[in-house]
Amino acid sequence: MERYQKQHILKDLNKKPVFLIGPRQVGKTWLAKDIAGSFSKTVYLNYDNFKDRKFIKNQSWLDDTQLLVLDEIHKMKDWKNFVKGVFDTRSSTMKMLITGSARLEAFQASGDSMAGRFFKHRLLPFSPAELFRINKPVNMDNLLKYGGFPEPFLSNDSIESDRWRIQYVNGLIRTDVLDFERIHDFKAIELVLELLRLRVGSPVSYKSIAEDVGISPNTVKKYIQIFESLFIVFRTSPYSRNIARSILKEPKIYFYDTGMVDGDEGVKFENLVAVSLLKHVYAVNDYLGKPCTLNYLRTKDKAEVDFCIANKHIPEVMIEVKRSDESPGKSILNFNRRYNIPGIQLVLNLKQERKEKNIEIRKGIHYLTSLMM
């Protein structure tokens, strides 16, 4: 199944090197090879392959190579300087596509001279918007049940999906976490992950999780930061004009793989909305160059609205997620009245869309397919 970002990447390759990043098994390698098919002379090298690794270190590709794809290059020691050297000395006709997960995300903030000289594309699981834009059926039940990662989603089989997810999680914990940082208490980190699966959509207390697991709050925070770096989870922070203050407040944690969420249909729907909104925000950032963020709203008396998209730190829209409740909630009405923030209540099971008390009541599938990505 062709990914919607393919044409965006092909366009950007004509201008600068492209970094394609995202969770493991989200389809980066498949997309890279699909893009390579658009060129007559392509070299694809994966740093996980021993023979390719030697080829990479010796820079053994021919001068007439049209596209050089370097996969998992972030595992190479001093990879950033290596990529910069290849970029600076490449032939004028050679385009570069660099793919990987985890530490590639930190490249933009590294402060070295590659900053501003590449395009970043973040590949996330299939969303209703992407399926709609590539003319594929948008089955909300399947997205809630299997998640949007290609293999379980396309399998359309509960057993195959469960088998994939067990292997996926074990691989992340036993291989990627160990590769990312030397951690020996696998039991504790697995338990933290299990507790996060049960607390999707709720503000996360590091102290509470620490007490449940028997480790320190700082260790819990460290584990969650590793999960974020490996694209297992992402956080939304309460909206605040003071960025530092927002970061210090309790975040909400969501999973890139909705299939990992341990909860009812309503919780899974909220997670699916979170991933879809994040994908939209990333598209706005990467393709339109607008500094959008995904947050949630919360007052001192703990009145909340599930999501808020802000542009240049100014809220553009707030979104409340419901499984079947069609009446606007008290919190979204109060935020709309006090701060004049446009409000949308997304309902998974809704018969008729309408506007009530200045709040749009929208079908989940209709709104999610209207997003940019």
C-alpha cells in the first residue's frame, strides 16, 4: 500500500537530503525502497547488515548513483559527522535519503552544521486521513482494534495482530531499549510500560507509578523518556503560554500503536484521535513550516479538555473526545465562553452532526479524515 508521503519526499529530494524517521516497523524501509524504484541508479544500504556496513564505511558507491539510501545509520558511531561528510562531498546529482528511528529525531537539535540543510519527514502509523487520501477504506473498528501499524492493520486478523504485537514489544524492550541505554532491570521497565497502557488519556503521576513499581520517580521519568525516544509513546502537556511551566505539569501519555492501549472502546478512540492529531501537527510543521503543537487544556480546579492545537502558542481549536455522548461537556463550554477558543466535540458513534452552544458536534470519522495527514 503506497504511503501518502511518498510524493512529498520525492519533491523534497530534489532540493535537500531527506531524513525519514518514525517508529520501528511503521514502514520506513518499505517506503524507502518504494521511493528508490523511482530512480534508475539507486544504492540501498542498511547499517544492520554486516556487508552493507563495510560498504558504508568505505563509501563504495559509484559517482553516478542517483539516490543513496542509508537505513539505520544512527547506529553508527559518530554518524552525524559521517552523514555531513558524505553530504558535503557527494556528486551534485546524488540525492540522499536517510532513514531510522530513535536518535535521528535528536539530529535537528544537535546544533551542528547540518541544521537547516535537510528536510525531515516523520512517518507514523496509518490514520483515517492518510487512508482517505490514498483512496483506501477507512474502517474505524479495524483502526481501534489493530492500530495503524502496517502489518497488524493489513492482516485484519486478531491472532496475527496479537502475535505481531508480542514480538514487537519484546523486541523494543529487549533490543532497542538495551541499544539505547544500558538498563538491566527489564522487569521494572516492562511494568512501567504496562501501567502506561492502563493510564492512557489520564495525567501521569511519576510518583504514583514509582510507588506501584518500587522504583524512584526519576527512574520512571527516565524510562518514559526512553519510550518517547523509541517512538513507543508520546506525551501531550497542558497548554500554557509559559513553555517551561507547561513542561513541568503532569503530561498525558498516548501510544503510537493504538492496539497497545489497554482500555475500552472510548479510551482506544481517544488514543486514535491523539495519534491522528499528532500526525496532522507534524505535517503542518514539516510541510507548511508552521510551529504547531498538540496540548490539552486544564485549569487549576482540574477541569479538562482532551486536546488543543496551538499555533505560535495561540490556541486554534480545542477538541473533546467522546464515545457516544453528544452533549457538549461543561469544560469545553466554559473554555469556549471564557477564552473564545473554537471547540469541537468528536463522537465515535454519532447519528447527526450539528452545532450546539457554539460547539461543533462532529462524527469522529468525518473530522479525522479531514486532517492534513
